[in-house]
Amino acid sequence: MSSGLRTDAEPAELVVESTTDPLGLMARLAGSGLFDDYVVYEGSGRWTFAGGTLAEVVLDADAVHTHWPDRPPISRTWTGRPADALRDTFAEAPFPTWNAYGWIAFEFAAPRPSGRLAHLIVPRTEVRVEDGRATVTGIDTAETEHVAKLLTSADTPPVAAASPVDVRVDGDPYRAQVAQAIAEINAGHYQKVIVSRRLDISYPVDIVSTYVRGRRANTPARSFLLDLGGFQATGFSPEVLASVDASGRVMTQPLAGTRAFGLGTADDARTRRDLETDPKEIYEHAVSVRTSQDELYRVCAPGTVQVTDFMTVKERGSVQHLGSSVSGALAPGRTSWDALDALFPGVTASGIPKPEAIEAITRLEERRGLYSGAVITVSHDGALDSALVLRALYNENDRAWLRAGAGIVSASTPDREYEETCEKLSSIAPHVVPLT
């Protein structure tokens, strides 16, 4: 995405050469106290810090709330698709170029949505770090210069020690949920559903330090750290939900099929062979790829949808997955919002068919919120990138929690699916840092 002019005034832009690693720079900015709201987003070799609120769009189930600069806040009801409500709102931006950053809840796709569905900001200041160079862009010259000086500081405070979270708790209720889902699958209600469990953390959490420790230990497709309106989250997304470039090329990366990773060379090779030959895991992955194809057929030009890197093994922190890429070219008249609507929520975090799986999830679980939703960046030129929110920590009102799920099909067993949630939670649970 290109950097965008956000007001009628020319923005200040400074380029800083830095020897500090990008992760350290992002942590420095997030922990600086300069910005009440911010989003850190890592993807495709670029790290971006979006700090401060120049403009804000909040989508609730009953209204969309907008605050553009030099205009009074507006709240109005909306109908139809939530993706269209966001598209129409950003089409009213009072400046020609902009970038927005934020999150979308799982309930964005619910047939009867409730609560907060999305929260995005157009930032006052952006810092983009790529190839050892940081570019700072902002509407406030003094703030831009302050940020640039912060980036060149040699002061890098140490990250506090982690306090690992025990993931092997509350097994029986989850196994019962899985057993119910298997029964519903065998009764023909749906083919696959992702059933998740929440794991509360008993102590206050240092979200920035947890991001640093967790990112060092993970190999995500995307990573993020955010604090918007007092809601905080950080995570190491194993897959891209939807990525659309300015030319209209769209890509998604469904991952399905899981085994533990990081157990040692011999054990990792053994679990990899098991993953690649297990009929249940192969079936789960194949139907997920087929669903992603069908979703892109709805919004892409005929003959452009293709699958690449089919069923390759992707190593993601404490687990390894079967992964594929599905891509296509948007059909004339289609936008990145249409692509997001077609692919959301991720098939690997909801189920097949999606409507029936989503209905089952709303019965079997409490409200998910950001878990299995998306962290998103979107631009005036039509580009969009979104990370499926898994392997994440959430924090609100001094309460922190983790969450993980497993894909349930007819061949699933409650014990194995519970074990899979433990494997996934272990991507972040050992790296949680208490707030001191």
C-alpha cells in the first residue's frame, strides 16, 4: 500500500536509517506512550506502525460511527452486508488518499450480528520499516520529528521474563463440545466446524513485551499488535485471510491439518510424515481449499482462479500445518471489500458449509469477538491485506485471555482435537509477560 496524504496540507515525511531490528522499533513506538491508539502490522517483509487517530470508523451491529477530521462525529444505521457499510463509509473520506488499520470481529459474518463488529482508524502518523530503512509520515511536523528521533535512540530496554500459561486445563467441557459437533456432523447438519475454547489468564499482561517475546519464537504469515479504544490484542497469524493489491489480484492461504512442531528434529520429521499421510488431515485440508476456490469464483474473473503450493507444510511456531495458496483476479466491478466479504470468516476458522458452521459456533460457544476475525489494512487505491486472527492474546478491562480451536470432521475424536488446541495455544502461552 502506498503512503497517503490525509489532509489538504502536505504531510511531513522523514526517512531514518536504523540498525535496530524492526520488531524492536515497533515495540519502542508502541511502548512510547505517544499514542493512545495504535496498530502494528507485519506482512510481506514490511512492518508498519499506525499511531494516533486522525479519523475513525466503528461498526456496531446497529450503527456505523464515523469521525472525520474537522467534522462532527456521525452515527447512522446501516443495512445489508457489513462489508458494504465499511466500503460506503470510507468512500466518504474527506481526503483523496488514506490508509486505514484495525480489526474485524468474527460476528461480522453472523446472520444476526451483535456487539462491536469492526474498529478502524486512519492514523496521524505512520512508520513503515523495510530493508533497514524507516519512513515516517505524519500530519503534525513536531510529532513526526519526535517519532524520527525515537527511532534513532540507542536505548532499548530489556524485555521482562515470561510467565508461561498452563494450557492443559478445562479439557472435559471442550471434549463435550467436540462430541456434540461430531454428532451433528454425522447427522448431516454440516461437514466441518471449528470448535474453540477460551483460556483466561489470571494476571495482568504486558501486551508489548508479550508481542516481542512471542514474535521471536514464531514464524507467522502476519503478526500484529494493537490498542484501539482500550481493547488490546497481539498475535502471530498463521495465514493470510485476504490480500488484494491495487491491480485487483486477490490471494488467500487456507491452512488446515495440524501437528505439533518444535519437538526436535526426529520428532518433527515423524509428526510431519504423520500429517502428510493422515486421511483425516488431508480431507480437512482438501475441502478447505475447495471452499476457498468456490468463494473466489464468486468475485473473480472466469478462468483466473488457481491453486498453487498445494498441501505444502507450513511451520508456524509450535505447530505445522498443511497449506495452499488460492488466487485470482477480481472481476470488473468487484472491489477488495467484495473479496473480503467472500472469504470472511476464514474457512479454516469457521467450517463447511460456512452458514451452517457459523450457526453451530454461535450455539456451541460464547461470543468470539476478534478471535477468528481479522486484523486488516485497507487503502484508498483499493489494496487490502488481512490476517486471520489465531495464535493471539486479547486484553480488555484488565482481563486477558487466549483462545484456540480445532477443525472437527466426522473422523475427529475429542481427545485428539483437545490435544490440537493445546499445541496451538503453545505458540503464545509460553511467552506471556506479566505487567509489572
